[in-house]
Amino acid sequence: MNNELLTILEYIEKERGISRDSLIKALESAILSASRKSIYPANDLRVEIDPRSGNIRAWAKLEVVQADPNCDQIMLGRAQTQCPEAKVGDVIDFEVTPSNFGRIAAQTARQAIIQQLRRAEKENVQEEFADRVGQIINGTVRRFDAGNIIIDFQKAEGIMPVREKVHGEQYMPGDRINALLLKVDINSAGPSLIVSRASSDFVVKLFEREVTEIHDGIVKIMGVAREAGSRTKVAVASSDPRVDPVGACVGMRGSRVRSINAELGGERIDIIPYDADIRKYAANALLPAKVQSVEVNEVKHELVVSVSEEQSKLAFGKKAQNVRLSGRLLGWNVNIKSEAPAPVPAAAKSIGEQIEEAAGALADSFGVSLDTARLLIGNGYVTTDGIREAGRDALLGIDGISADEINAAFDRLEK
């Protein structure tokens, strides 16, 4: 047991970085707990491990009495075998190590020792990584567990849950990987480090690492909206009028943003200038679409954005991603309204007549009722191309719209 114990202590100290003193304290506690019934029946016991020899000894704190001792007392004659100067009334430390204590400790304390070592290891991980939460750390992919990625960070194992992975990214054991440390969890049975590549904060930290002006506080990231693996919008502002925040983030010939883009596996990154004026900010957020006007509805917390019909496709983006990310970035509901060109001069027909004509055309092309077409036009959906770009989910969110009618129309449109 002694040689085996010393070997284990030395291995764990070197490989896991846990100090021998903390290991020994954990072992002493574990062995005492597991072996209490095998030692002298006293309440105040302690176990000591010699860090050099590995010898395990047990001690009890006992009161010296003349006769009729209880479990926390000892007869004077026996006490004087170890403490010759002991006298009645003294409280002494009396060695009570059983002759077969090494075997007992090995048999009964193994699992308790493992648990204590795991606890000591996790406490070491807490100390090592607590101040790195919110930072990017680098590790090596080790294995996969139910879709989660288990990563070796040298002094601790981490886990990237399925929800924190970027869709489409593929890894093999042995691959190096960068990830954002979300938290340190030493109470769970599995890996202690929870990491993410899907978090918006991961993009923020990449910009801080690549862009000196952000790291120095000259340029500030004012907002991020991300659909991991596909597209991210980042709003930036500069505290120095001489520094262009977008140019600083893009870098010379796009070197900085290209480096970030490569780390994200080709994810598209839109860097836009922040503006305190919500109208200008909205116009920037919807780039590359050109906005004609922005109306602010404070009551509904809504921005009604007018664009030309030819710009509506850019404003919505593929599967309405551009307008969706812009809304998240702005923190407002964004409603795009496109203006269809009138077939005749505006003076020749009233607004109501033009709407009715447009509704009739949309009802025929999209295959819906005239009332439904009016609702769609009232919410900015004038053409089937604009409707296709928005997607059925966007239309189903309009009050008064029939889900069955819209789904049937989309089914016909997609054939």
C-alpha cells in the first residue's frame, strides 16, 4: 500500500497539477471516513500520512482515567505505554493504528479516495480557470459524447454542448479548437469547463483579439446579432473622430475581418457603423439594401422601413435573414414596406384604387383571397418575390392571416 500510494501521489501531482499537500489531506479525510469502524472506538480521531514513506497512522484524543474508561477515555497504565508522563485527567494523543490498517485502508477507502481526488482536482480547475470565464481558450478535441465535444485543455477537460456548437463545423479527435469559456462547473460529474463557439460573445472576443483599437477601447462594439455558422452583424462606434470604426475592424485590405471570418469557418460578417439616431442606425443595419425612409412607432416599439420594390429583396435577405438580424441588432421590431411601381401616373388613380389593383394582382399571382392580399399589402408584402424571400413563418405572424390559406399558397408557389 505504501509504495502504491506514493506512486499514485507522485503521478497525480505531476500529471494533474494538484499539490501533494492537498492530495494528502484529501486522502487522510477519506481513509478516516472509510476506516472509522476499524480504528479505536473514539470520537476524536485523526489519520496522518507520512508524505515521504507513505505510512498511514491513526491517532485518538483520549482522557486518562484510573478505571472504567468509556470510548473517549483510556486507563492510566495503557496511556503510559506511549506517554510515560501521563497522569489521570490528562488528554493525550494516543496512537490507535490497527496492525492491518494498510490493507483495511486499501480495501475500504479506494472509492472514497477517488472521490476526494476528483474534488481536489475540480477545486484546482476552479482556481486555474475562474478568472478566464468569458475569454477564448484553446484545446484539443478528444472524443464525442452524445453529440457533445469533449475537449482537453491540458489542466482540465471541457465540454462543448450540442447547443453551443456551430452547425456545419466538423472536428476530428486531435484537432485544435478555440472556444469561449462560458462557465466553470465543479459540481457536475462530467467535464468542468463549459465552452461555446456559437455564442455572440465568441465573435466579440475574436474582434477584441484581432482589432487593436477595440482592445485599447478606442473602438467599441455596440451590438452583435448572430446566427452561428451563417451570418453575423456587428455594430461599432469610435470615441476618436479620427478613427473610422468600420475601417479599423476591416483592417488593411480586409486582413482583420478575414482572419475572424476564417476562424468562424467562412461565416459572413457585416460590420456597420452605430448611430444614436435610430433611423440612421436602422438604415445602416439593413445594408446592403438602400432605405428610403424609416418611421418610428414608439408605442409598438416598431420601425416601419420603406424601400423600393427592387431593394426589398436585399432588405429582407435570404429567408428574411437580413431583416431578422437587423431587428435583433437594433432591439426593435422591423417592418419592411416596399413601394411597387404604379402602372399609370399616380394622379390618374386614387391611392385606394392603386391598392385594390395591387391586391387583385397579388391575389392572382399568389393564389389567395382578395382580403388576404389586402392584409399582405398592408404589411409590406406586395410581390410574390418579396413573399418568397420573407418565408411563410413571417406571413403566419400577421394578425388575421389564415394559416391554411398561406400554407396552401406557399405549397403551390414552391412546386
